[in-house]
Amino acid sequence: MSDAQGRGSARRVLVVALVLLAAGAVAVAVTGLGSRASNAARLETRAQAQAVPTVMVVTPGDGVRTTPTLELPGRIEAHARALVHARVAGYLKRWTADIGTRVRAGQLLAEIDTPELDLQLMQARAELASVRANAALSAATARRWQSLQAQNFVSAQAVEEKSGDLAVKQAAVEASQANVERLQTMKGFARVVAPFDGVVTARSTDVGALINPGAATGSELFVVSDLSRLRLYVNVPQTYVALVKPGDKAAFSVPERPGAVFQATVRSMSQAIGSASGAMLVQLAADNPDAGLLPGGFASVRFALPRETGRLTVPPGALMFGKAGPRVAVVGADDKVVIKPVTVARDLGHVIEIGAGLAADDRVIDSPPDGITEGDVVRVKTADAARAAGGQAR
């Protein structure tokens, strides 16, 4: 083979190699561009899929299946509570009942030393003795003058004057007697006694304290409460007033006795809606035989409400509130959101009764995402699918 032929063969081999290399480069470029386009398409599809929110829908319930209850805060008060004030002035001589002491009606709580009242009573008794003596003298004089008139020694006018003087003296005796009895009655108030059976829940005096009579707030000596029965006061919202009536039973619990449930009966209602609270004050009565329930405390009162069939219910999280009032988001047949205004009939805590605006076959979004609006496309997940997904995750 000549040198020229050898160079020509080498040149052809080089050209073929360059062509193959170029073809490989083109193939690699085309493959890369295709893969990049495919990845971009997949990313766009995934982004579009993620842009569609997934929501869980529920079907409105056909009314509560258990007895609905209304739970409200209440205030416990003693059935009877007396602020025991002093009726006479003086100094506290002694007290016989401290806080927590059980007392009977008429039992001595304290005794007041009344030196000024004692002197007034002594003076009144002396005045009574004086006017009685004057009245006795006037009576004797009137009898003598009447005998003299029978003998025509004195005139009838003189006899009438003596009889009038006797009437005046007798009236003075009655006035003095009434004054003595008044002071004796006041002296009886020096013994401060319990007005009824109960427990001394406050004592605000001590030996030697200056006692001033009166009923000003904070001037009471003792507070006696009847704890054998209790009163509960609850403000029932106007929406539920028609469902509560005297004689209804209610259950209540107190924080200091967890797990214990007590019974009360509705006794009376104020028959007026408070302008500040928008509620009616309801009074309930409850027995407290062991005095385990404490007056002045807080109670959680539960009323059993009558069942109302025919109303649809939704979870509380399905409601959306705004300027237009309560609304719910419903998924239409084309998986687009429809916003429906609704009327809330009753809030039962675990469910909301809807009065109007919702159909039984509506697919209601539970806990709709923020910013959801009319016409948004959503992906639907049922409650059963959500529970299944939760089970697989566990």
C-alpha cells in the first residue's frame, strides 16, 4: 500500500469517528432535552395537583342521636344567709361562736356590754315610779273631790278638773311604762343570737370592740348561713329560655369534688332578659345534707334539653364566620366549592344544629382551609378514607 492510500484510509477513519462522535453528542443532547422536558412536565403536573387543596367532607347529621345538653356556669349560694348586726351600742363583752361553728336558732353568739343603756333603763324606771306616785295622788284627790261634790261642797267644774288631771297622770304612767319596756327590749338585744340553724361563716368582731348599731355594709358581727340546702344561680341565654321551666331537673358538678355529680331542680325564673348579658337569671335548689358543697363557689350546670328531630347537624369546625354571618363550604358535583349562608339553631357543643340553609345531601367541608372561596376546585377525602389513612400511619 502506498503512502497516499494509507493517508486516505486514515482520513476516512477519522471522518467516520468524528461523525459517530457528533451523532453521539446529538443523541445525548436530544435525550437530555427530552428527559428535562419530561421532568418539567411531571413537576408541573405535581405542582398543579398540589395546588388543588384536599378537603374532608361530612354529610349533615339528621339531628342529635343522644339527649342534647346545655352546660352553663353557675354560682352556688346558701339557701339562707343572714348578716347579724348589733341593735345596741356598747363594747363586745364576749363571743361564743367562731367561723365554722354549727349553731341552732336562738343560740348565743356574743354578748354586748351596754353601760349607757343600763343607765337609761335605770332612769326610765325611776321616772315610771315618779309618775305612778303622781297618778296615785291624783286618783286619791279625784275621789275626795267627787265625795265633796256629793255633799255640794265643790262645784262640778272643780271635780272635772281633778278627773282630767288624773287622766293626764295615768297617760304619763303608760308612756313611762312603754319607755321602760322599750329599753328592756333593747337590753335584750345585748345578747346576739343566731337567727336560724346554720353555720357561722364569718366573724368580724372581737372582745373589747366598739359596737355601733346599724346595717351598714361591713358592720355585721357574724354571718350565719343555712348550708343544708343550696341555691344555684345560672344565666340562661335567651335562645334557650323557652326550653327551661320550673320543675326541670339539672345536674351540676364542682371543681373541688371531681367526678361527683349532683342534682338540682329549677325553682324560679326572673322572667326578664338582662340587657347586659342577654340571658335570664334562673334559680335552682339542691339538697346539701352533709354540707359538702360550699356556698359562694363555681358550679358547672347541665340542663337536659328536649330532642328536636328534623334538624341537620354539622361539626363546629364546619362553620365559617364573617361579616355575612355563619356560612358553610359545600363541595358541588363538579368538585367546586359553593359557599352557603346558614342559620344556627342551637350550639350543642359537639355539634351545631342548623336551622336553615343546608340540604341533607350536601357534602360539607369540615374545617375548611383558610382563604377558600366560591368556585375553588378541591380534592375530596371522605371521613372513612381519613380514618383509614390514619390507621395505616399508625
